[in-house]
Amino acid sequence: MFTIEARSVTVTAADQTIIEGGAIETGVRHATLSGQVKGHALSAVTLTAGNGEITASGAKIADAEDADVTGNYNISYAPGKLTVNPKPTTAPTATPTATPTAKPTAQPTAKPTKTPKPTVTPKPTVTPKPTAKPTKAPKPTAKPTAKPTAKPTVKPTATPKPAAPDFTLLARMTVSGDSKTALKIAWTKVAEADGYDVFFAKCGKDFRLKKTVSASESRVVRFRGLDRRECYKGYVKAWKKVGGQKVYIGKASPQAHTVAGGYTNHECNTRSVRLNRSSLKLRVGKSATLKGVKSGMKVVQHIRKVRFYSSDANVATVTSGGNVKAVGKGSCTIYALANNGVRASVKVTVK
């Protein structure tokens, strides 16, 4: 008897800068995995913030076929630095304190003084009543200035959290034109990538890096001089330059398995994939099942008929059988891939 020890790896949270009161970015693109076996990558990780640090936990690791291999590793975690910038100091413009126009200073004309009673015995001469009525105080003509219509400057609102970029990298490999001995592989764009590495091999053989493509070049690579009626496989990995070093980002594309010429596309490679749902709306914790139907005879026997992948496992996960489970609020895309990478997709919204 002997024991195989789990391989030690480290998951390091990426440094982040946020505005006071804001939230950190989450997902596998904000953490790095080191020490893993070639072809393995992070499939999920939980990131939390506190005490000036970003802490990673709950990491899951998958192989190039997206199978969970977390149990093969002894995972340790390293925190990332959290920088919190204060909110903008520009305070909203103070509410105008304009006071109404000063009250008129003119006082009403003084009331006439009462005529003192005569002290003389003889009938006093009747004091004529004052003909002039006391002048009423003129009403102020100027009304107080109206309240300013300008509303105070709106308080600066918190910067909305940007949507998480979709790092799902998908590749499709098809027969190149009418050639019987050539295949071409094409893949989706990863916004933050500086380039891509393309791996290729005959099925049953080990993968080899066949081509490195920069982000400015065409995302199509052709392989010529292949054996007719033989099956080949390929996948793509995105990378960016960090400190002068090439670092893989996100997960590798699922493998595409395709038969070279000699058969028609109808006879050997999938032409299309259809799903039983066009969209899904779920609440956290709920689930639903997707079913994929493909057209074209299945010749490639060593790969699943339809494979399912999630663009963001922090929003929703999907099993190999198409069971979708809502994990966290947000939206993501579930893809259903045939043997050669031909695919269909469903948008999932989790509330």
C-alpha cells in the first residue's frame, strides 16, 4: 500500500482598488492559481474583503475537460491588497440661503394723537376731526424673492459595479474548405487577452503547442497535411503580459474533436445544436434542466454528445447532464457544445 499525497497549490487574490462604500470584483479572473498541473485551472473561487485585504476561499479546480479535480490538491490561500479610496470630496452645492427681499422699512404713518380734552370751563371748541385718514402703511410691493428653482446639486452617486466580463473561451474546429486533409480552428475573443496559444494533436496523442497568435491577428488557425478520416483535437488558451511574463487568464476552451476529410460533414461532424430553452430566470438556490439536440451523425465516440459550460460559476453552475443551479444574483450564459465545438447558448438571469 502507498499513499499519493495531494499536490500543494496556492490561490492568491488579486489586488483591487475600490471607492469607499463600493464592492470588490469577484470571480476567477480576480485570483491566480500557482503550482497546479499543466492544463488545470480555477473554475470557482469566493472573494471577500476586510481589514485592508481581499481573502480567497472555497476554490475549485478543473481540468481541460472541465472535470472537477479539486480533491487532488492541498489548497492554501494568499490575500490580496485592498485599497479603498475616499468618496469624491465635492459636496453637493449647498441649498441656496437666499432670504426674501428685506421688508420695506417704511413704517405706517403714525396714528394721529388724540386731542386732549379741553380744560376750559366754557364749551370747548370742537376739535375738528382729522380729515386725513391715517395713512395705511403701503403694502410692500416687492414680494419676497421666489425660492430658487435650481435644486441643489445631486449628490454624487456611487459608481455602478461594472458587469463581469465573460471570460468563456470557446473554440470550434471544422473542415477547411473542400480540403480532405485540412482542418481549421476558430475561437471567441477574450477582451483582456494580449494573445492566444493554440494546442493541437491527433486523438489519442498528447497535445502540443502549435501556434501563438497575438490579439491583433485573426483568430483562425489552419492545420494542413492531415490524415483522411482520422480524428483530431484542439483547444485554445488566452494570455496577457504581466510584468513582462505571459500569464494565462480564465479557463482554456473546451476541446474540439473533429474528423478530417473523407466523410461529409453530415456523416462525421455535428452541424448544429438546439436547446429546449432560449432563456432562464431563476431565484438563488433554484434549478432547471437544459436538453441539447444536435444534428449530424455521431462518429466521434470518445467525447460526450453534448457538453455544458457556464460563463460564470459564481452566478450559475451546470452539470454534464445540463442541470443548471442558480448560485448568486446576476446573469451569465450557459453553452451547449457538440464534439467539434458547434454550440448553442442560453442566457440565465438569477434574482
